[in-house]
Amino acid sequence: MFSKLIKKYKKFKIINSNKPKKICSCYNIYNYDIMDALNNGCSGINDIRKTTKAGTACGKCNASLEYEVYKALKK
């Protein structure tokens, strides 16, 4: 029974891994915007904040922003 649930969960995770994920609600910044900024010359979190303004308004997204940058730079 659990093996079927695990298989369904893995399929769900694979399907939803390519969907855009909103990082910053204040400026409407998604994970692909962060990837674009990194591909266009940003080298860290401060550069991305300057370029996209993500994490500069209310600050709730700072942890998500840092995680996305870490994940992208790790690749």
C-alpha cells in the first residue's frame, strides 16, 4: 500500500518540479526570474536583490530567495 503512495508522490513531484514557483509576492518574482538574473551576470544574492528587487520590500521571501540562489549556484 505504501509503495503505491510513494510512486504517486514521486510522479507528482516530477510533474510539479518544472512549474514556476513564486518567490517574492511584493514584486511578483518567480524562480525563473532568479535564474535569468544569474544567467545575465548576477553572481550572488545582493546582485539579484539589486536587479529584481526581490527581498527588498517586506522581507518575507528572503529565505526562499536565498534557497533558490543556493540551489541554482550549486548546479
